[in-house]
Amino acid sequence: MGGKVTCTLGEVKNRADLVIYWGGNPAECHPRHFTKYALMPKGKFVPNGRKDRTMILVDIRETPSAKAADIFLQIKPTKDFEMITVLRAIIKEQPVDPAIVAEIGLSLEQLRDLADRMKKAKFGVMFFGMGLSMTRGKHMNSAALLTLAAELNAFTKFVAMPMRGHGNVTGGDVIMRWMTGYPFGVNLARGYPRFNPGEFSTIDMLIRGDCDAALILGADPGATMPQPAIDHLARVPTITLDPKVTHTSRISRVHITTAVTGISAPGTAYRMDEIPLPLRPALKSPYPTDEEVLRRIRQKIACKPLQLPPTVPMMTDAE
Amino acid sequence: MELTITKNATCTFCGCVCDDIELHSDGERITHTKAACVLGASWFKNHTAEHLYPDALIDGKPATVDEAIELAADILYDADMPLIYGLSNITCEAQRESVGLAEMVGGIIDSHTSL
Amino acid sequence: MQLTATTAKTVLTLKQRPHIPLEAEVLTPDRLAFKTRDEIAALPLVLGKRQVRVDDYFDVEGDGSHELEIHGDVGRVKWIGRGMTRGRIVIRGNAGMHLGAFMSGGAIEVDGNASDWVGGEMRGGLIRVTGNAGGQIGAAYRGSMSGMRDGTILIGGTAGLEVGMRMKRGIIAIRGKVKDFAGLQMKGGTIVLMSGAEIRTGAWMVRGTIISLAPLRLLPTFAFTSAYDPTFLNLYSKCLAPYGFALPRAGKEGIYRRYMGDSAVPGKGELLVWQPNSP
Amino acid sequence: MRGNSILRIVGGRVYDPANGVDGVVRDLCICDGKIVADVEAGRTIDATGMVVFPGGVDVHTHVAGAALNFARAMIPEDHRRNLAFVRDRIRHGGIGGSTPTTYITGYLYAGQGYTTVNEAAVPILTARHTHEELRDTPIIDKSTCVLMANNEIVLDLLEAGEYERAKEVVGWSIWAAKAYGVKAVNPGGVTAWKWGKDVKGFREPVPGYSKVTPADIVSSLAKIVDELRLPHAVHLHCNNLGAPGNVATTLETMKALEGSRAHLAHLQYHAYGGDDWTNFRSESVRIAEEFNRNPNLTTDAGAVLFGNTVTITADGPWQHLLHKLTGRKWGNIDVENETGCGVVPYVYKEKNLVNAVQWAVGLELLLLIDDPWRIYLTTDHPNGAAFWRYPEIIRLLMDLDFRREQIRKLAPAALNRIFLPELNRCYTLYEIAIITSAGPARALGLANKGNLGVGADADVAVFNNDKDAAKMFSYPRYVIKGGEIVIEEGEIRNTVEGKGLLVRPHYDPSVEDFIRPLFEKHYTMSFDNYPVELERVEHAEVRPCN
């Protein structure tokens, strides 16, 4: 897959004169994204803040975020990939079929205007949310947007960034990368890391019944995943670590209550732009931290006979 | 209870991870937040230092943390293909332990990113 | 003692369906050909974090040969035929993920369904599946520059997402309908869709040909160029006919409409969509 | 941390250039992690017939931090192509290849006798991340250089002619990042890249500024580093990296330094002639001649080896160009107010003219620069090749027949663009010990490294004396780190933890009152969360500035 052209949020604050939100509703889901980072603040090169920026929202429905937009482009559901692909063609002055473009829910003129604004921006940024990355096309929708952003650099400065949802999900990516070389879905069964989304990603694994035990922490799949996945979690021995007794706890063999990240557990968390920040807990928890529980589980296992990985030859693409 | 003020606290509710929050606490709960958004403020106020939940549960019944850790270790050790999943609302330090644990028990480790 | 591969078959019969996926990259004619029955029985498979033996999961009949027959539902057995260069594997039952990945020669036949990544990054040879297959057929693994570089994959039923992703050469023919992104970022080779596809067919393709006998929902970045009778289809017809994939010739019955794209890249791939003459 | 084992290595041929010892058979004694004059009892290692080197020191590498970690996620195909590392009783599992995972980085460095490395590019903003990764990089000691040549607070001060205050800011920043030295990457060019541009001329104002030029940034930072008395000179990645004809910029840069100390990083990438890719050629002779005349300078080769790798640099504009040239995937992160980074996978091919010239230039510089104490072995890992391929370069330097054989594999058209076929110099083991250990240790100002004298750190590598230098340096018989045997018979025996080396330069603490309001205006995190706490650096050793 392609790369990713991105930046830290301060670059957006200081420079961005075109801010595009795609498939996300920051007004409700990331309330300070507008005010602290991307839209309202006065920046070094956008001294008038909001006045110096154009904000465009692309979504399938009018959310409260639309009020903050200069231009709201409402598109038909599941047409994001088509729209981005058309924009890629337009910026290169390549032909597109207007009749099929119409299915996106926008006119060719609207798309041309958008492409034009993108090319004319001094510093453009696209933030994309789950409305893009979790709808039909999934990772290809994200890849499309990242590719468009990269290609716009032939004309001006342009970056893209996912609006990561849950707290420290970014930290998980970062740490798995340095420890295993891959950002998520890493199989360590053979003693070295292997990666193949779809094969080793949780929902697929659970639906196929590919694991025979589970440890869940910092998530509540019992409340959010499709039923067949939950059924498998209930079927196998599951361990849950959470500050509360969750839906997942209730289908688990073991639940351990832990201190709350950043409130009563110290440590580090990564912001969506991969900047690490220290946590400053204000309370003392009566419960141990996740870190401590995990360490103690490891200590317990370390007392058992060592399990070494299979000795079969490694699979490499080079063979 | 004495009021303590924590400055430059970091909110991990959403991916913005704002680190300019001021928290006032009475030792048991956070009574006041400054700079936090609505979501952040309710996140901070929703969690207290009270002992509201059992330390641990085994098969739905209260257990000690020691017992729970022991059983958790057995389960992961005995499994042929354990899965470790989540990693969103935990610290980097805990994430690092999770990867170490996954390696030790020969499992798969995954986060919300795969969704 | 010098062993020679016998002409007889090696037959593996699944004893029990594994409770989690079993990795069996050792099951190729190349690896089995010169082994005795007992040696084959002792070969390692990987079950999660455990190493097991072939005979923990299979009854083994016959010494090693270039002909491997597997009986039973091996839908959870991955990597069968990985990197094989010669010989034949016949699976009487469903096959698991990565069937024939990286293979460069020989043939695999599945009398049943197959899973994802059939012929992933294959270099040559033939894979034939009578039933349905999963996604990423003949595709590139994550990050790789190209998918299958040669060979033939024939699927009797339907197939999933990203068929032929980044393929460079070779043929994939699928009788049933396929899901989204067939021919994604295709660089060459041919995909034949006997029953068409869902959406985004040929997305971001650079070169190569996708032939569909059913109407396609096109991306706006494909442009109609001509309606014609592509003579090179004869060649494919000849090659595919023995397997029951007959391509109609333009003429009385209809014609092929040719589209070029994907202009987003911009690419010069072609989509040939069969348009029957209205009666 | 400190080794408590007592060791005597007997009968080895010792190469210890820091003390002028050139292949003398002598015993080496180790106690409490240090080289000592003599020991009683303890373990004896028989090194008869073997070669004893001070542990290797890498003056310039990219092994940890946001940019490298970004690259890791971008190249799963590279991970799969190379052999991974399987967990065993002692070792963690992980990925090898162009961007090894952290544990493996430590094992691989130690596995070729290296015990100290300098991570050459750290933004302050993500220094916390870099130190976390380095903590997970076992065995070796680690220092870091903090990126300053595109830091907008510093550039704005230089523009305003406030040199003294810029110096205070640099001093403060080094301590905030818990760094050891100062790195300058494409001075002014990365800032320009924030608008999609690059700097134009070395003596023309940086886009967005009216006065300050790359030359000003270079000379100011060199002077600042000298005045802060940092143990390591300014670590300089010159402007115009990789570009045809960049020899002019590099020569101008040497001039602009006006006698200040400087370390010119990966000089190979800055020694090209020609006007474009069609007449691209080596200018190593001109570069080496000028370099030889400037005793204030040190450098490292940044050599290239053929094969797959991934390029990672803070030089954003260059990476965009490389992406356009190769059509390979491209990653980029701009770091607010400080720097940027670009990532592009790359394959160096023997039959590619440009690549052939690059391959030759790295070796030419190593052979043409006459003082081995001033040029060090690097590949600008992973840019020129992965660091674990250093032994291949050593062989090319020591073995003339082998080198000629390799030259024959180049595209013939490359031969009249390079000087390598005419160079007959071969490195001695003594010189190899200088360019891999004693020299870089001296350049870094680490008197206790690259040194087998009494009182030095007991970081030692023992090699078989093999005719094939590549084999010899790939499989040390023993590696001792801080007095502990970490490699024995080529196998990892012990994964000790390494130290974090840093400095606390003198600066006026009140500079914080100047930085804070600017920071609050231009950054997006809290100022109080910005500096890395000292406890975050594992086994921190604060080295003196004098």
C-alpha cells in the first residue's frame, strides 16, 4: 500500500488555510479538535485564525459539525471511494464520466471546485473519520484519501490524518511497531511477528473461531462487536481487565478491576498525531494498574516451564 | 478532604489527548475540571477513587486479584492460540507489557486499529 | 538408500478438524516426493503456538510422490502447496487460506471451497477450485509491489474482495460473481469475470485486462473507447475452454464494449464488458 | 548495569588505536565493567590467534524514534523478505531487515561487535518516544542528536540577529530532549518544505525569511555547539543531499564553517558532480582534497550497498523528489516548528548508473580521505544499506581483489564517472579499528569508548582472524559490553541493558521565560509536558561539557 503524508497538529494550527473533515463529526466526537488544534486557533502563518481558513466537511449526513463548515458536501452513502478517485483524476486533468460522477451526489462542478481549492491552498489538510474508514471499502477508502493527499503535493503542500477515536489507540500502534514491526494484528505464535489484516484481525478471528482464549483490555468488544464474535468470546476462556465491570467482563471467566488510565494510572499516551504525552493522574486507585496486573501475569507464567516456539523453518517471501 | 490541583493533566478520552487540563480533586473524586470539553469533563468525573467494583471476578463470583492472576496465567499458558485485544484505553506502559505477554504466550495481539 | 518418487499417490485423510487453524506449508509435492510414509507422518505442522505432526491430524497412505491427495474438510488448514514448483495436489474437501501461495509450478485442484489468498503472489502453475473462494485471489501480500506474476487460477463459484490485486501477469477466471475491487491496482494479466462483479472493478488499474460477461457498475474514471471484437480472446477461449469457461465471440450474439482506465492513476488498463445483442 | 564479572582475555592480537596499539599480542583484563591493569581469578578467555578490537561505535545511524518507527509500518514487504528473529530462552523475537525492531537492533549491533551508537535525528517534540524505543534497545549504549537547523524559534532568533539567545535556546533544547549533540539537517530546507519548497542557494535567504541563509544556520550552530562545549561537534547533514552537482554546496559548507568543528554526516550523499541525472558523476576527489585540508572536520561515509532498503531522513523535500523519481510509496511527517521526515523504500541496483556512482563514492571517500581518524564507517542506516551489512564494506576496503570483482559488476558506463577503479589503497586491521571504533568514539567525545586502555569501558569485540573480512566481522567470537560477555561463539548469551548518554550544557534557565510564551503560541501541547524527564532515559549517564 502507499505511504502516508501527514504532520503533527501544530503544523495545521500554524499553517493550514484549507481544512477538510471527511466522514467524521468532530463537533461531537472530538470537541476540541476545532478549538485547540485545527480550525479556530490563530497560527503563526494564519494570524486571524478561523478567518484565514476555509473549512469543508464531506459526509453522508448533516451533523452538527456542518455548522462549523464553510462548505458542506453531502454525498451519497458509500460513495467516498468514488469521490476521492474522481478527485485524483481531476487534479491531473484526466477525464471522468459525468453521468457516473452524478451518482456520488455532487455535480462535476462541485468536485472541480473542490479540486481547485485543494490545489490553490497554501497548506491543505484532510482529517478523516470512521465514516470513511469503517464504511464499504474500509482500508481502501483511507488509502484513497492518503493517496490523494500525497498526490496533491505535486501542486502544493497537503497532508492527511486519521481522526483516531479511542484514547490511546495510537500508542498501541506505535509500540507494536517498534516491538514487532507491525502496527496491529500481529501473530507471535511462531516466535516472530507476522502480519496479515483479515487473517489476524480480531473480528475475523473471532467470527471464524480462530483463537481458543482471549485477554481483553482497554476495550469492550462485548458491547460493540457483531454477535458471532461475542459468541466466540463467551465460548473460550476470556480474561478482561477494565476499571469497570463491562459487557465483556460478564462473558469472561476472569475479570480484574484496574486503575483508570490518566485518572488514577500514570504513564504515557500518544495523541492522534503520534506525539507522546505524560499522564498526570489526579486520584489514587484502590485497584492495581493494567501494567501491574500484566506484569504479574507474566511473572506467574515465567514460573512455569518455558514454552518455546515451534522449530519449523520460517516462512519468508524470499524463498 | 483536602483539595488537590493537578495542572497539565492529559485526557485520554478521545484521540485528541489534550494535555492542558486542570483537575481539582478531593482525593475521592474529581470535583472540577478546567479546559476539558464536555466529553473529557464527564470522563474525568465519571471515574472515582472509590472501591465500587469487586477486585476481581472468576466465573462471575468475587475473587482475589491473586487468584484471578493465577487463573489468567493458566488460561493464556494453556491455550494454543490466545488472542490479546483492545489496548485503547490503557497506558503505553501497559501496551508494552501486553506485547511482551503476547510474545511470551505465543499469541496474537491486536487493537482497535484493525476494525 | 536412494529413494525415488513413486508414481503412486500420497493420500492424507483428515482425522479431526483442528479447533484453531493449522499451518501446513510442508504439504507440497516438493517436500513430500522423496520421503517415506513414516517420514511424512512425522513432518511438522503448526497449530497455534504448538508444533504437531502430520499424523496427529491426518492418516497417511503411501510414500511420498509428486501426487498428493487430501481428503476431508481442510478449510482450516493453511498454506497447502505454498511455494510448490511441480506435481499435483488434489483436495477433496474445502481448502484453507493461502492455498498455493507463491507456487511457481504444478497444479492444485480443489473439489470444494477455498478461502482467502488463493495463489497469493503465485509465479506459475494452475489452481482450480470447483466451489467458491474467498478474497485476495492471486493478490499481492500487504505492501508488496505485485501480486501473481504468472499462472492460472480458475474458480468455479464466487469470490471475495480484491481479486487479482496488483497482479502482473497470468489469468484469473471466476464463474460466479465477485465482490468489490476486482483487479485493484492491476499491473498486467487478465481477469475473466463470467458473472460480473459488485463495485469498483478495476479501481486504480495501471494495465492489464478485465473481461466481464455481465454488466459492470463502472467507476467514473473509466472511459468508453470502442465496441469491438478483440481477436486475442480466441487465445483465452482456447486455453479456458477445457475448464468450461467459454468466452463468446463478438458477432451475432453481441459485442465487447471496451473501457479504459483508471484515469485517477492515470492508467491504461482495459475493461471489456460483453454486451449481448438485444433480441 | 555495571558488569561485575572478572575477565582476562589472553593471547589475542590487540588493536587499540586510541593507545597506538597496532596488533600486539597482549592480555586484556576486565573488572567491574572497566579495563584494568590486572585481575586475579575470574574467567579466562583464550583468544589465541584471534583479533581483539574495542567495541564498535556508530557515529551516525537511525535506529529509533518517530521517523524510523513510521517507516517500520510502511514496509511489511521488507519485513517478510528478510529473516526474522525467533524468540528463544534469552532473546526476544522480532524483525530484521532494513528497519529492525528495537530488541533486534540491539542484538544485531552487538552481533557484529558494536557497543555504542548515536541515533542521529531526534525532534524535541517526540524525544520522549525516541527514548522509550532506546530503552527497548538492549546491550548497546545510545546517544542522540537533537534536530535544530529548522527549529523555528532558533531560526527566528538568527533572523533577528539574536545569536546569544539562540545559543541559550539550543542549550535548553538539548537538555529538554535529553540529547547528547546537535543535528542540523538540510539547514532551512525542511522549514521551506513546510510550504512544499526547498532552500534555493546556500547563501540565499531561507524561504519565509528575509535574512537568514543556510550558511548562517550552519555557521551559527557550529559556533553554538563549540561555545556550549559539547563533546560532539555539530552533526551536519548538508543542503542538497543526493542531488547532481551538490559538490558545490558541500564545498561551500566546509568554507562557511570557518574553522569551527563540524561532523559532516554521510558525505557520500554530498559528493556528486553533473547537472542532472544523465551526467551524474563522482566528485569524491574534490571533496576529499578539501576535506583533507580542514582539520576541524570529521565525517562518516554514508556508504551504499546494492539491494533493497528504505530511505529515512528529516530531509522532507528530498524524499518527495525521490518518491517522484522512483514512483515508490512515500511517507512524510512534518513536526511542528521543528523538523520533518520523509520515508521512501528504495533499491540500489548495480546496473543503475546513479546507484553505481553512489556505491563507488562511499568507498572512494573512505579511500581518499587520508586520515582514518576523521572518516568513519557508516551507511547512514538504513539509507545506504542496513547497518548489519557493515562487514561487507570492511571487506571492500581491505580486499582489493574482491573490490575489483565487484567493480566489474557495475554497468560499464559507470566506470568513467567514478574514481574507484584507480584506487589501490587497502585498509589494515588497525585502520578498520579506527574507522569503526576509536575514531567515531573520539569524534563523539567519548574518551572511555573505542579504547582498550586502563580505565576505559570494557566494551570489547574478539574476532576470528579470517581472510574473508566480511565473515570475520559478521561473526565475532566474543563481544563484551560493560564487562559482561554478551556474545559467545556468535550466539547471544546475555542481553544486558545499555546506557543512555546525554549532556547538560550550561544555559541560563531564564531562557525558559522566553521560550514559554512562544511555545504556548505556536505549539499544541503544554510547555510543562514538553521536556523529557531524566528518569525516562534508562541508565542515563550525563557526560560533561568541557
